[in-house]
Amino acid sequence: MLPAVFRMDTAARYEKRQDFWRGLLVDGYVVRNPEAYEFLQRIRWKKEKILDHNVYIFNRSSRRFWREKGADFFTAPLELNEKELKDILTKDGILIVYGRYPMMVTANCLHKTLGHCKKVSGQWTLTDRYQKVFPVKNYCRDCYNILYNSRPLYLFDQMETLERLGAGAYRILFTTESEREVYTVLRSWMEGAKPGGEFTRGHFKRGVE
């Protein structure tokens, strides 16, 4: 996954190591902003370009635009419900079925703003007035933070419904999970298990508001 904030310094860093990136045994990159996509086009990246859920593809015109630009796959927006997803998903569409999705991306580091920058990437938490705990990861190299939902999206037990939507692939999004949690999540996926603990259905049953 390319950085959520792709500055000129980021592009320069990637460009210097093109041989390394091109040699990786990966299918392609997940692109989270237009700047990163433009960079891949400029260096004539030949592997798959996968648009993330936050890149706008809500209607046919936007999907046609990105296909003409060379996008291979798109990730369905998290804001859409079951009916809305059925209207846009095709075999080049990817559906997120698990993960703490981003609530906010800050283009500047919160630690730096508060005068506590240690120039070290890490993970911490914010607690709201309802005592909900939100994980936050700071990406020091590119100087931005991602605030994640307090509860993970969980759709493993909705597979009968999901299969009718026509997605070409499903995505499990790991962000803050420990090794043990990753194992538990993957086992739950294989078994189509009911969720344990706190979780959210996101907008799957709700849709855009």
C-alpha cells in the first residue's frame, strides 16, 4: 500500500529505489490518492494498480475515468450499503470484509503539532468523551497520522449476501492487530464465524447519509 499522504519528498524517495520496488514479488500497489497514481503513471509502472476505498468511484462516470487512466481494480467505498454496492460492483471490484477503517488522515503529525515529535513511527490511542478508544498510527517518514475506528468492520458471517454482490475479490484489512489477533481473524474468515467482541457493520446496512 502506498502512503496515504504522497508528497514530493515521498515521490523522490520511491523514484530513487525504483529497481527495488519493481523487483518485489507483489501483484501491484494499492493507491490511496491521485498524487501516488500520477507517480506510478509517470514511471510507467507495469504491475497492477488498485484504487483504495477512498478514491472516488461512486458512479459510472468516475469508474470509466479511472479505467481509461489505467486502473486495474477498485476497492468499493465504505460508505455504501448492500443495495448500493450491488449497483457498482463488478469483477474488477474489491470489497473490504474486515478491518479497522480510517476515520481520519491528518496531513501533519499530531505529535509534531503538540511539540512532542520524536521522529519515530508508532501507535497510540485517543479516547473520546464516551470513553471509546481509537487507535492512531503515526507514519513519521511521510509525516502523517491515521485515526482508526474504535471497532473493526466485520462481515465474515454475511458471505451468502456478499456473494450476490458480484465482487471479484474480498479484502481483509490488518492495521493494529497483533500476531495472535491476525491468526484469530483469518481462522474466523475460513470458518465464516460469528463475530466475537465489539464490531461494526459500517454502512453495509445503512448506506450514504
